[in-house]
Amino acid sequence: MAIPAIWDNGQSQRSTPCDIVLTNQRLFGYYFVSFPRERLFLDAFPLSTITGASLRQKTFEPLFHELMVSDGQRKVYIRAPRQKIETLYSALRLAIESYAPEAQSAIEVEQADETAHLAPIFGRQDIRRSFENSSLAITMLFIGGLILEIGGAVLWASTHSAQIGLPLCIAGFVAVFAAFLTRKQQIK
């Protein structure tokens, strides 16, 4: 199974848009770009090491849903549209139930390890946060401010009246400035 999604492993400042590939051995994010220079991204989780997977629905980001996958030491967040992330969640659950127990038992037999392997924990979370501080709200505020500024400038130029265009330009400037301040507070 392969779907386009966003892979966030928490180790870098930004997320990586890539293809999420699920096989009977691993879950990994992958992309290869050859132009303008070659770049490769590959990050993987063996199915036998996954200890938890949680489908997270954020009320403040209605476009994307998130799948958190953990192996006990690190977490990866995979974001995609709801239908694709639901499909990935059910396929991951099925793959772990089907293939990971066999791999784990083969490893235990070879190593004669007496520690018990815990079954992965699957769950769903509903994350609630105010819409005013979400990335979507900040983006809408910024774009709305730009539209007001451009509309005010066009009206001012076409009517030659500052009384019509100037208030829209000022409102747009305030909206863009508020978007920058809100984003800066969110980063802190």
C-alpha cells in the first residue's frame, strides 16, 4: 500500500511530504527527487517494533488527520486526508496483526529471549484546541489581509478616493500584522 502524506519524525524543523509505503515488513516514508539535484528521503519502522498507533483527529485542522506511530523510543506523525489516513490505519493494524507476530516469534526462537512481547496498542484520539491559534486560522487571516490590502489599493486607484480605499488597506495591514504576531506566539 502506498499513499501520499506528510511525514513528521520530530527530528527536523519541518515535515516531509512523501509517499507512505506499508509492506508486510515495514512502514516507511520515501521520496526521490532528481532535479535540480538528487535528494532522497527514507525513514522506516519495522512492523515488529511498533508499540502503538493512534489515529488523531484535530478539530482545529479539518483538512488533515494524523496517525501517530511509536516504537517506544521515537514517534512519527503521519498527516493525510481523512479517507487515506483511515485506510492506512486499518491496513497498518491488519499488517501488524498478520505479519508482526510471526516475525516476533521467529526472532524469539532464534535468540531464546524470555521477555514477553507486548501487543501494539491501537487507539483514536480527538484533539481539541481553539481555532483562533491553529495554523489554518492564521493562514486564513494572512490571506484575508492580503486580499483586503489589494482590494483597497485597487479601489483607491480606480476611484481616486482615499476615503474608499484607505480603510480597506489599513484593515488588511492590521490583519496581516495580527497573523504574524499570532504565528510568532505559536512558535514560542
